[in-house]
Amino acid sequence: MEVPASLISKVHSSFSDGLHFAAPLPSLSTSEIELVKGALHICQGFSSDLFYWDHIGQSFRVKTGIYVSHLTRTSLYGILDQFTYAATCLKLVEILVNKIHKSARSPPPTLRAFACSVSAWLKKLRDVALREEENISTGDGKMIATLLGLSSSLSSLCSGAEYLLQIVHEAVPGAYFEPNSYIAAADVAVYILNQLYRKLDEVCLVQGGEEDAYRMLLYIFTGSLLPYVEGLDSWLFEGTLDDPFEEMFFYANKGIAIDETEFWEKSYLLRTAKIKNLEIGSSSDVLLKDKKDITGRESISTREKEGGEIEHHVCPLFIKDMGKAIVSAGKSLQLIRHAPLPSLSDVPGDNHEIRRCIAGLTLSEVFCVSLAALIGHSDHISEYVWHDNLIVSSFESPVGKEKEERNGEILPFISSDKVWYKILANVLGQKREIVSESTHIDTDVFSLQKEKLVPDGVDDVPCVGTYCPQNPAITVCQRFLYGNKDAQSALSLSRNLYLPPLDDKELRKAVFYKNSGSCSEEKSTDFTFGFWFDESEYVRRQEETKMLEMLFPFMTLLPSFQEDLHISEFLPFEKNSTLPSRILSWMQSAEPKVTPLPVVILQECLIAYIKKQADYIGRIILSKLLYDWRLLDELEVLRAIYLLGSGDLLQHFLVVIFNKLDKGESLDDDFELNTILQESIRNSADGSLLSTPDSLVVSITKNSDLSEDEQHGASIQISTPRKSRLQTMGIDVLQSLNFTYKVSWPLELLANVEALKKYNQVMIFLLKVKRAKFVLDKARRWMWKDRSTATTTRKRHWLLEQKLLHFVNAFHQYVMDRVYHSAWRELCEGVAAARSLDEVIEVHESYLLSIQRQCFVVPDKLWALIASRINNILGLALDFYSIQQTLSSGGAVSAIKTRCEMEVDRIERQFDECIAFLLRILSFKLNVGQFPHLADLVTRINYNYFYMSDSGSLMTTSGSDVITSR
């Protein structure tokens, strides 16, 4: 319960800030010019005699009781409130930036870049107050500084300060500053970039007077995005994940090596996280109190995300759609660099070499240049800077030329007066000088010509020239050296002083040997007085001296101090530093010609180059796959083995094991089976398909070793009511065979263990069909030998045998047409149309799924039901073979014949039931519409409408009874 305030407290609060109508103290009187200077000081972050920083309230306060003679207290404080509020906003931004830089743990690159960008814009805003103070201080007295005039001149500062605080307040997750909380660098980076992206999307449709807010937000977003773009650059152009802070949207699984089968699927994974709440929390409230406590205004709105933890991919919004393609491109680069070279020198195709196709620029550099061209001149320059020769030819184009033709396209001529063009020309000139110092590029970018900067005696020092990356001081001071050639000899320490030896022999003696004082005096480093050492040591010391001369030709030379000089301009040209720094500096002062949407900015300036690089890498990896690594040749081998495309390769093996099964022998000896398999391969005309005979191995799989899918399919299968005479002759005995083919690396990334399991399922199914055809052919030969007894029973047997054989042959022909030929043609067309290794893998997966469906071995209930009926018919073929084997081996006893006739009745009845079920299912219009290959199978089985009429009515074997299908 709140205690009511006492009367004394109410009276004290009413007069705590002075009596409004009482005479003020003379000591509190001040002038308007002093208030103006004080306001300018606090806008620059400093306290003054009239304004102070309240550490408890975290705001700037006006000294209590001050007044000016010509303004009322209400008017005065109303004017000063806008300055104290703007100064408070800037101070809070400064506090948060310092907190980021001075945090206990090192801030991740994106957060650090965000803080640096905010700090740069903070300085820009405070420079407005600094320039105003300079104008007042250097004025001739004709212009009188007033608070109202200051309010007008600092209007951009006041609005910019509030908006800058709002950006910082919303972009930085408050939980990051909590002492007991840990937020991953990837979460922080994605949160900052997404918040800035959304904010930029809100302000892109600027109204009059809001261009500064757009420019501020675009500058901060660009600066914050650069570390992320640099990480993408190293990944897309070098195949290296340079991410020590782990803030990229994917990460490396260090347990998977590049030469392992699981490299493509598990080596680099998309980063996922469960984040409860990253919005601004209680920690930010410590930095930013309610604005009503500061100036009486309303507080900045904050968004509180409700709900528990959710798992999501940690990826910026603007590249989420390309995340998989980016990861795939980098992995493809690694494969290209680590894969073995082709053994043949005349391999068709180009010997591709990965190179930078964006005029030698890094991705962050071309992003900045494209952004400057887009917002500064509405230019879309991706077509100019993608290929290395385009931008060079543009530089060398004659003045009167208006069009350029590149790759059949007409590109408009680029004006050399544009800012982005000048910056890019400067940067490319410096880069080319780094690559080749001997080739001088005659451009207007450099005012210095290639000349020697040192006199005779040190002209052999290779690092002294217009550009010296080994010694930054030489590069910065080259103008001074060029203008003072006479002083260069005096500046060179190597010509005026004698350098000590680089080894520590004399120093070690002086430290560890107490009695070597006189000796060390004699062995001074000044070795000019006599050559008491041998020639080899003299030569070595001369080489050491030359080495120091190369590193420090002018050891006492220091560059002159220049205020507001960026470190990227002070040091030699640095990758990912010099050009972005110049573009960002330009963005601070330039007025954008257009204010495009952030999606347009990123599409034109970043994503376009990422897509082109991904496509470029995709073309190279596909060329490697098709020509160097011979993908289709390897897939043809798998096709010949697992789809029984080479009838000669496994013919001997299949005949032997089928005969063993006919004799009732079990298949439980791996060594014997492999011996038969190797013999079959060696004696085959297609044995040359395999690199080595032992690359194909067969093994026996126990029931417990079956995969989950195989167990699921086996559980749905319906067995025949009556088992075969010999259990080992069952059609499912082949299910235990497992064929393994050793695919060469890196092609095993496609044909991995899972893919070979699918291949093996199809092969086992085809072996069942093969065995059914094998036993029916043997049964026909026995029946042909006994054709002299043409009884009604024999005719019935012949008809049943023809039905079974027709089904097996029709199904086998369907498999050869649809699986072996049509599916292979679709695979070849898909590989030819693919643009990346991921797409090739998807095509191969679709190919496997297609042949699994067409052979009814997919783990699906409908396909399992169809497969069970097909499996039953194949089992009935074995039962019929067993009956004919019994009859042909002397089964003349009437009891045996009767039993055989009963078995024939059962086989015929079950065959009719299975055929009826298959035709109902396969001819169902919905299934035919979804899977057109089923219609082809129905046509082959129901040849000449033997089982089902054109109207869809099923007929019995006698043709008298008609069963209308549902």
C-alpha cells in the first residue's frame, strides 16, 4: 500500500526547484552566449559550468536555478530541453559503444563493426556541434549566437541523435550485457543484421527531410555487414571457413575429413539455435531510462518477444534462400582443390582454375563499390566488374565511345566523372602495382611516377619505390622522400651506423659468463677495425646487414601527423580495408540520388555476385564430375551391376547360386559366394567395367541386419498359405544377399552407403524375377520332354505355365524398358541440366527413388501391397517348378499325382487372385494419374485384354464369370 505524502513533503517538492515568482539570486544569472556554448559542449559529450552529467539518472541536467534576464524560466528550460535530450541520446550511445569495446569477452566481428559504425556516425553528429562552436569562436562579432538560432542550426543533430539512439537501442540484444548470460556470436550477428535490415526497410520510403535517417541507417548497416561479407568471400572464393568467432550461419564438423564418404552431407552444417529472447531486456533499461524521466517526452518503444524457446536456422534474412547454395559452393571448391588429378592428359574439357571474376576485388570491396554506384548514380555495375577484363577495358575506353560490347551484350559507357569510378580506378591501380612493380600503369590516379627514391648504394633494396608493403613508413612518406632526395643518405641508418649481428652469441656471453668483461670489449659489434673473423662469417654478417636494410631502409623516418586520417589511408593498401573505408567515408557526406529498398540493394550489390560465383563454381565442379572424375561412367557401372544391365557379368554367378538353391543348399558361406562372383567377373566379357575384380563383394545379411525400411516391407508382405517343399527354395532366400561396390572418391559422395542400399534393394528384387524366369524355363524343358502325353491335365499345366511365364516375362520387359532405359535417360538429362553438385545429387536421388518405385521396393504401404502380390506370383512360379520337378523325377504314383494336381489348383487359384488384385490397383485411375508407369505395366500384363476388358471388367480364367472391378 502506497503511503500518502505528508504536507511538508508536498510543500518541499513544490519549491525544490525554486520559487517561480521570487527574485532570483544574482549569482545564478548567466548570458545567452554562455548557454549556447554550454549546449554545444554537452552535444560534444562534455560537461560545463551550466550543464552536468547525472550519473544516477543517466542524463544531462541543467544547473538548478540559472536564468537569463530576457527569458522566462518555462521558455528557457523548454529551449534547453531539446539540447539536453539530444546530448543525452548521444552520451547514451557513447556509453553503450564503450561498453561493447570494453566488455569482458571480445566482441564478435559484426558487433564490433556495428559499434565502430555507430561511433563514426556519433562523431559525425558531434562534429556538427564542433563546427558551430568554431563558427562562434572565430566570428567577427557581427553574428550574435542565440538559443533559437542554435536550435535551428542543430536541428539535424537533435533528430539524428534521437534516431541513432533508437537504432542502437533496438539493434543490440540487451541479454548480451547481462553478466550471467551467454549468447553465441552467430545469434548476435544475425540479430543485429536482421534488425538493421528491417529498420532500413521501414525508412527506405523516405519523406521530405528524412534522408538523413536513411543515410545513417544505410551507413551503419553497410559497416556492420562487412565482416559477414568478408567471411562469405573467403568461403566462396577460397573454400576456407575463416570464422574464428563462429558467427557464420554454418559451421564445420571437424570430425569429418574431406576424403570421407559423409563429407558432403555432414562436413559443413547449417547452424541452428534455440533462443528464448534476444530483444532489449532489463540490461538496456539500465542504459536508457524512460524519456519522461529525462525530458518529459515519451520513451522509445521496445518490443518484447513472447513465448518459449524455438529452434531456427541462424541465418540473416536476406541470404536465407541462398544458404544451401553458399555452403555447397564452398564445399565444391574444397573438392576441386583436394580431388586427385586425372590420370589421362587428354581428358576432354578445360582444365579449370578457380580465380576471382570480380575484377580482382574481394566480395566486400565489390559490394561497397556497387552500393556507391547504385545510391550515388543509379548505376548497376555487376556486369562491368564480374569479369576481370571488363572494368579494365572500361578504363581504357576512348572518351567518345558510348557503348561496349561484351559477350554479345551491349553495355553503356561509364563516365569517368563518377565518384565510384574514380575510387575503383584508384584501387585497381594500386592492386596492379602490388602484383607487378615492374609494370607502370599510366593513369590519372597516381600523381607520382615510378622513380628511385634512394641514392646509389641502396638502389638494390627491392622494397623502396612508389609502393612498399614491407615498410608502411616508406609508403606514407614517399612524397617527403621524393622531395628531399639529398637527405636520404643521412636518413639511412645502414649507411651511417654499424648494425649489430642478428645472433645472440655476444649477448649470451655477457649474461652468463662473469669473467668475460674484457673479452666482450674486444669482441664489440663494431667489426670495422680489422677482419679478425673468417670470410664465411663476414659474408653472413653482410647478408644480415642487407636483410635489415631491406626491412628498415630508413629506420628513423616517421610520417607527419594528419588529423582524421583513416588507418586504411595511413598504411599501405589493405584488402577489405582501403576501398570500403573510402566508400564509407563518402557515404557520410554524400546525398543519395535514390533510396532503394534493402532487398534491391542486397540483390544488386551482393546476392548477384554470390549467385554468379556459385554458378561459376557449379560449372567447374560439373566439368570435373563429367570429364575428370567420369561420373556417368561410374553410374553406368552401377547400372550394369545392380540393374543387371550386363547380362554376362553375373551370369555364371547367378546360374551357380540358382542351381544351389534348387538342390536345397543354403547360401551361408561368404567366401564361397565371393569366389564364385570373382570367377564370374573374370570370365565375363564385361569384366573390364570394374577397375578391379574385388571391387564388387557379396555378403550374407542376417535378418537382424536388415534396415528399418526392409523390415517394414517384409512385415507387410503376405506369405502364401502353403510353404514350398524345400524351405531353402523360397523366393525370399535371395533377400539375405548384399552386394557392395567400392565407388572411387569423390564419386562416393553421390553413391554413398545409403545409395548402395537402395541399389541393392532393386537388385534383389530383379534377382527374384530372374530366378522365377530361370525355374520356369527349366520347367518348360521338362514339360517339353513329356509332350507325348497330351492329356487335359497336361494342357492345364501348359496353360498355367504360360500364364506364369507371360507375367514374369512381361514384368521383366517392363523393368528393362522403364527402369534400365527410361530412368537412365532421365538421369542423363537431369545431370546435363544440373548447375551444381547439390543438383546432381538430387537428380541421382530422384533416379534412385524412380527405380525403387518402378520395382515396388519403396517403404510405402501401397507399394508394399503391390510388391507382396508380385512376390507371391514369383513364389508360385517356384512352387510350379517344384511340382514339375516331382512329376519329371518319376512321380508316377497316383497319390503323388493327386497331390500335385491339388497344388496346381492352389497355384492357379492364387495366381488368379493376385492378378485380379494387381489389375484393380494398377489400373485405378488415380494411381495411373500419379504414376504413369503403372499404365505401362497394366498393358503388358493384360496383353490383348486377357484378364481385364477395356471397360474395366475382370474375367476368370474360363472367361464365363465376370467380376466388375470397383
